[in-house]
Amino acid sequence: MSRKIFVLVGHPDTESMCREFGMAYADGARGGGNEVRFTNLGDMKFDPILHHGYKVIQELEPDLKKFQEDVRWCDHFVIIYPSWWSTMPALLKGLFDRSWLPAFAYKFLPSGFGWKRLLKGRTARVFVTSDSAPLLARFLFGDNTNEIQDGTLWFAGFHTKMKKVGPMRKISPEDKAKWKARFVQYGRKVY
């Protein structure tokens, strides 16, 4: 069954290992007969700051409108980003702050109790790279994926699975090639 997959590389550096993994995933997904759209966060142009919170919605830049279009289009959303200080990079957080808006991702009910998930029925796979081993990071810092898995994606209706990838620090060329091959397989299986 062919799927519509949107791959977002959430690293601000346009030449990152996350980008290489994202491209490998996209190649695998295309090889598996899926339709793929690909965006590299570092190539996007937008103001990541909510200058007035949500009381004044800022006009969305073209790249944010395209991001929303790609999210609406997909039935499977893949995000690959590095863990920096036990969270996502600030620019990725700014992308969600600016674009994950009422009437796009959710709508609060008039009663004030609850909300409607406007992106329901989609799946997501989030890969978080880390310089340390995932088990060690979990032991030292706890689960640092709640904000993306539950607070962002689940809130909008996505069924999400997480995969932590590491350690990336001082990774050998052989291990890097093995990880890229795994990402091709993840994409082929829509993992």
C-alpha cells in the first residue's frame, strides 16, 4: 500500500547527519513505492518567535504555509532531529510554535472543555539523535520526548512512535554507513 510521507529534517544545519539520515529514509520510502515530500529545516526562511504569543497570530511566511500544506497532505510524518540540552533545537520548536495553530492542528471546543484534533488519523515516526547512548541519556535525564510525542503530535491527532539514535559523537564512517542503511530500511518499511 503506497503512502504519502512527509520527511522533516529538524536540524538547523543544512549539512547535518540528521539530513543524511532523512535523505536515506526518503530514498527507502520511495524505493518502497511511496510518495515522499522532503524539507530541511535549515533551508526554511521564517521568524521562529511568537512576538505576542497566540493573542495575535502573525502572518505565516511562505515556508510555513508550505510546511502546513505538507503536513495536511501526508498520512505519515517523519521528523529527524538532534537532542540538544534534552530537547529539540530552538528553530524546530519555533517552527511548531508558529505553524501548529488553531484551525490547522487543533480547535478548542466552545465549551472550553477539550479540543478537536484536526490532524487525526495520521501516523508519525520521530527519530532523535544524541551524542550519548539513548539508555544512558534516559537514565540521566529522563524521557525528553514528551513535548514532541504528546504535547505536539498527539495533541493534533497523530499516533506517534519514537526512536532514539546514538551515540553519534565520534561515530566511525563504518557505523555511520550502517545507520544510513538502517534508515533506508526504516523508509522502505515506513517504520
